[in-house]
Amino acid sequence: MGTQIYELSNNTIHLETIENMKSFCPLYLEGLDTLIFQPKNPVPAISVDWNGDIMLRIDPKTREIVGIEIEDFEGYFVTKYPEFAPIWKQVKKAVKKNQCENEELTAFLTIVQDLLHDLVSKQGSINIMPPSITGQGSLI
């Protein structure tokens, strides 16, 4: 039996809530090469694959972005989107230590939010990971 992928339009997810990122706490999992942005108090969400590059964490009730996950961050993402490299080099140590309250990190979150906003707004639709993988229901 095949896996079903659901598709949503930009209008279904409140993409303007990517602005929430400015208050998120970044965390870099070096062993997994995964960069995560999440609120200090995580919210239950479903994972949405955005163009194979990032996973948006979406609150299924409000359809707001409540987190972002970028797998293979240094190995793939920064290579594909080199505009992330300079700011990442500056803040990597602070992010690895999970230091949320830091002026450099505030600037990092603002820059990443702007870059991701541009990236996300250029795409026309997104694919939701199947409920059997995420353990959550779909947004449809």
C-alpha cells in the first residue's frame, strides 16, 4: 500500500506567522546536523515538508507556524543557500549552547526569518508528511 501525501496551498497555512520566528529559540543538534527553531514552550504540531529543504511545524488548530526544522543543515542547506553561511559562522557556538537570550541570536533569528520568508513565499504548495509517519492527523 502506497503512502499518501497531502498538498496544501499557501493560503491554508498562515505563512505570515513565520514572523513568530523572532521569538523562537534555535537549537543545533550537531550529531544529526539539524537546526531547530522552536518556542521556549513547544506547541504540539504536525511537520510539513517545504520543498524538501525545511520542515515547518504547524499547529493543526490555528495553522500557524510554531517551529522550523532544517535537517542536513551544514551538509546540504548552507551549501544550497550560501547566504546563511556568514551569519551561521557567527552564531554557531551560541546556538550549540542553546543560549536563547543573546543579541547575536536575535540578529540571527531576524536574518533567518527574512531569508526563510523569501524562500517559503516563492513556493506555491507544500506537502504534509503522512499521518502514519508524524503520528498526527492531517490539516485537510
